[in-house]
Amino acid sequence: MAPSHRSRGRAARAREPHQELDVERLTSGWRRSETRRGREWNVQPVSEAQAQKAYACPGCGQQIAPGTAHLVAWRADGVLGDAADLSARRHWHTHCWKAGT
């Protein structure tokens, strides 16, 4: 019978120290670019666990309650620079963003 490498690999990994998670790196992996009405947008999902505050959705005007998954969108091609675009970001219901309202 061939030796099992599976258990030995698990034991070796268990002895290695865990690296700290880089939250910024993990969340930035979900960020994407979209073009809407001729403008470039950065869009980043926010999970239920990350949604800690209430926001007003610019699409429907209704509240996005804490604990509700949604999207954050900001201009990627603004003329005032990245800092101004990021400070003007808005939280959208996912369905409102997809509907294009």
C-alpha cells in the first residue's frame, strides 16, 4: 500500500505559524471597474458582516440597513483626482445599481 502524504502534510501545516490576514488586500480583490453611461466606476461589494452602518441609496432613496449586503461605487475617471472620487463614493442597493437607476 502506498504511504499517505495527506496526514503528513496536515501535520506540517499545523506546526507553521498562521500569517495575519491583510483585510485591505482581501477586500480589494473584489473591487472591479464598470462603465456606465460613458463613465468609469469602481464598484466594491460590501458583505452583511462588513455593513455596520445605515446608508441612503442614491438609486431609490431608501435606507440600506446595517447588516444588509450592498455595493459601494465611486468614479474612476473624475477630473478632481482619486482622493476626491473616493470621498464622493456612495452606497447602493445591489439591485438599484444593477438596474441603472
